[in-house]
Amino acid sequence: MKTQKLNIDLHRNSGQVVLILILITVVGLTIGLAMISRTITDIRITSQIEESSRAFSAAEAGVESALRTVQIAPTGTYSLNLSNSEASYKIDTLGKSSDLYVFPVTKVGQTQTLWFIEHLTDGTLDETNPYAVYSTFEICWSSNAALIATLLYKDVDGFYKIAKAAYEPVGGRNADFNVVTDTAGGYCPFGGGTGFSYKVELNKNPLFWTGLTLNPVAKLIMLRLQPAYFDTSIAVQPSASLPSQGKQVISVGKTNTGVIRKIQVTQGYFTLPEIFNFSFFDEQN
């Protein structure tokens, strides 16, 4: 009887050991598979980041090449072969039409420049055929911002002059600004959007804007636009073809594995320092 009980205990103990071994094996296998899965995921993410960085670097290389090319070949589509990647970039001229011209969102204190005159290849101004005085254009914007406009022009006496105006669409904020009357919204629509909230029409005959009368043979150079109170997008709808406003570069980088990244860069012309946004005087005793 004692021998039989001992055999039963041994079988029972060996069954428990097998069960424990199975549990340990299952737990170890689960941990191992989880670690393998995590490692595979990390490798895949690292590979994706590396490929994305390579494609982005290729797109950047296309932009750098475009900024050099733009001095030689102003517009067109070009390609660039790199190690394990390639880039294709397109250079377009901004403006040069009577289509709506849209600036990116402009922050308070920053400015956008609208050129009324062409630039030569060396960056100097070509005054032979500027945007005509009294060829009207509309300026549209949103977000309850006021808009400060600074005009640079060449008068008939040969002197370059600066004139300023400001437009206020919200009553009670600044009584010294011109009141905007076009506030119904839907102005200068583009891209299927609903348009902008406010609009002013400038360069009308006989006044460029209230208080500024220009000789028809004066030469418009540039208009600098600066929002106040709020950041805003700005659009200009000309009634005639605008001169070139600069170049736009769209560069697409692609790796050998098919990862694609795109960069868009706008290259404008050199403009006046922002000190010219303000007036100052020197009083001598």
C-alpha cells in the first residue's frame, strides 16, 4: 500500500511539473513574440523615418538646385538624380496675369509686398511698363483685421515718394483709419472657397485712395500691406495684368522605395527694409 501511494504521488508531482513547464514555455513564448513584434515594428518605423528623411532631403536638394537655376532658366521643370533618391522640381512665375493673387497668412507686424513694376534679371527695377495709374485693383482680407497700406511711387518730378493709408472694417477701434464699406463678405473667392470678409478698391480715378491724387504718368513701384489687430490672409484682384511677383518652386523628392515628399517655396524680390513702414523726423534746435 505504501508503494502504491508513493507511485501516485510521483505521478501527481510529475504532472504538476509538466504543467508548470508548459506555463513557463507559453509565458516565455508570449514575451518572445512580443519582443520580436516590437523589434519588427521599431525596425519598420526606423526604416520609414529614414526613407521619409531621404525623400525630404531630396526635395530640399531640388529646392536648392532650383534657387540656383532660377537665375539662368526662370521657369520650367527639371530633375536631379541623387544617391538612392531623385528630385523633380518646377519653377513658375508668380503674377504676370490679371488673375487673383493670394498671399499666405500674414501675422500682425509682418508685411506682404505687391509689386507694380517688373524686375530685370539682375534684380533691378524695369520702369518702362509699370502697372498703370488708375487701373483699379481690389484688396480683400478677413479675420476682423485692419489693414495698413504703404505705397512707394515715382512722381513726375523724378522723386520717389511714400504714401500711407489704413482701413478699418470694425467700428470704434481706430477713428483715424479709413472706414471699410464693403463688409458683406464673399469677396475675391478662390479655390472653391467662400471668399474674404472685407474689400477695398484702390487706384481709382481721380484718387489712388482718399487724400492721394497721382499724376497719370507717375510710376507705381510697390504696395506694402500690413495687418493690424489680427493675423489675416490677403488677396489682390487686379483689373489688368500684374508684373511678376517672384518665383514659386515646387520640389518633389522620391526614394527608390517609392516614398515621396513635397516642398513648396516662394522666392520674392528684395524689398525695402521694414523701417520704411514707419515715419520719423529729426528735430534740430
